[in-house]
Amino acid sequence: MSKYDKSPFNYIGGKYKMLPQLIPLFPDNINKMLDMFAGGGDVFANVTAAEIYANDINFFLIDIFRAFQAIEITELLGEIDKIIDTRELSMTNKESYLKFRSHYNAIPIAQRNPIELYVLMCYSFNYQFRFNSSHEFNNPFGRERSSFNPQMKENLIKFHKKLNGINFSSQDFSQLDYSFFEAGDFVYADPPYRITTGSYNDGKRGFKGWSREDDIRLFAILDELSERGVKFALSNVVEHKGQTNTELAEWMRSYNVHAINYDYNNSNYQAQNIDCVTREVLITNYERNITDGDENIWLDSKPGLRRFR
Ligand SMILES: C[S@@+](CC[C@H](N)C(=O)[O-])C[C@H]1O[C@@H](n2cnc3c(N)ncnc32)[C@H](O)[C@@H]1O
């Protein structure tokens, strides 16, 4: 039993499994919190703060959060059931899934129903949230695997309670207004990771990709926030399969670096090979002492990778 709530998205790149390592490293007594790259919402839904702001460039995702926020949970569950019934969705009916997907994509973007998109995603392969360049949802059917199952429903009910009062936005991170963040506030950044980029975690999914320039822009914003006394934490990967994000490695030397234990290669028998090592980190501009009582924070971390400063 985790003390953290899982978002009802199963979002690729979602931080749910890492929350027991991340959340204890976040500051106490947060006034305003910004989740700059909110994704499926695993992080903002598990942070305590006076005010929460959540942003993601993927406006389809943000539209779903807003649509969930706007209605009572019983109404939302009723609407989801109605869509499943009328569209005859199941774990085996590929034809109905494809018909429903075509129906959704045929509607002009501004008139699409975000709750329909949520249901579509629930029956799609690996619950991926993927679009083509014309902003058509293009994830294939999740035969025998994906559905709006009881676990998803339970996650949705818990998540829905957390949406109350959250301020959502959908902008490129470099366009956000950071001027009203001040000392006492906290910004969490979980951008796409440049060196682990692949079809599953490119951060793109129908939107713009992530480049070296984006990393540099992000570091500059975090530096500026830090100078103004705003606390930040940045999740990222410094090394992956023999590659190093050199700009990140250099930039993080000015801050505190905490090793995060996540084995991307747990199904790979060659995980001991140096070429397969993934070094995931949380970089903070504040000190955080983890006591023995905190959950598994350094479990299996290799000595020497714990802290790099
Ligand atoms: C690693 S995922 C975040 C996962 C999230 N922390 C979670 O727990 O689900 C990165 C997110 O960044 C978003 N993104 C990519 N480029 C962006 C940009 N330029 N500005 C804002 N968001 C962006 C992607 O849509 C994706 O949802």
C-alpha cells in the first residue's frame, strides 16, 4: 500500500513509482507550487501546498484535467460509463475502438470532448497519450490489456478530489509567467530527458520535441528563480547507456544533486554493464536531509552516486 495516489492516466514518464524518493526531498511548508511539466499529474496530486499551478504543453491533457475539475465525480463516472456503453468499448472489440477513435478525430479540435479522449486513452495501447502532427489521436488499440478497469476508476475517484483549486495552464515552459513566484514557493520541473529520448518518452506525442536549447533555456529559468529565493527541484537523467548530458552535468555542479534509484533496465539481463547504466537525479537549490525514517530513499543506490557535490 502506497501512501501516494496514482493518477488515472498511467502516463509514460509518470513519476508515481519514484514519489517515495522524490516527495521527501521536496521542501516543507510550500506556499505556491508549480508543476512545470505536469504530465499525468502524479506529482501535483501528491504535493501539499497552499496553491498549486500545473502546466503542460499538451493542451489535450490539460483540457481533460479541467473537464474533470468542472464536474462532480458521480456525473463524471456516469459520463464515462455512458461513453463505454454507447461506443461498445471493451478489451477485445478493436473495431469499436477504431470507430470511436475516428469519431473523436473527425471533430474540430476546439469542439472535442476531453472526457471522450480520456476514455479513448483508457482503451488504447499502454494507455499512451499520442497524437500525430495533425493532432489526431493515433495510439493503437490496447487489446486484452487496456480498459477503464476498477483500478483506474479508484485512481480517478481519488485524483478527482485533488483537482479542487488547482490552476492549470498549457504553455511552452519558456512562455510561462514566473514573476509571481517568490521566496516560500516551489517549482518542480520534470521535462523530457534529452538522452533517454525514444518513442516512449520523447515528450513529443504530437507536440514539439525537446532539444539542447530547451535544456539551456530551462536551466536559465531555474537559475533566475533561484536568485529570487524560489526553491526548485529538477528531475533528469545525467547518464544513460554510455551517453552523458554534458550541459546538465556542468550546470548541476552549482546545486545539490540527489541520486534517484530507478532501473530503466529491469528487464535487461545486461543491466550490470556500464553501457546500460542510467543515472537519474533530482537537482535542488536547497538542502534536504533525509533521515533513516524516510522510505527506501537510498535503497540500492551505489556508493558514490548518492550525492555529487
Ligand atoms: C517526463 S513528462 C512529465 C511527467 C509527469 N511528471 C508525471 O508524473 O506524469 C514531461 C512532460 O513535459 C511536457 N512537455 C514537453 N515539452 C514541453 C514544453 N516545451 N513546455 C511544457 N511542457 C512540455 C510533455 O507533454 C510531458 O507531459
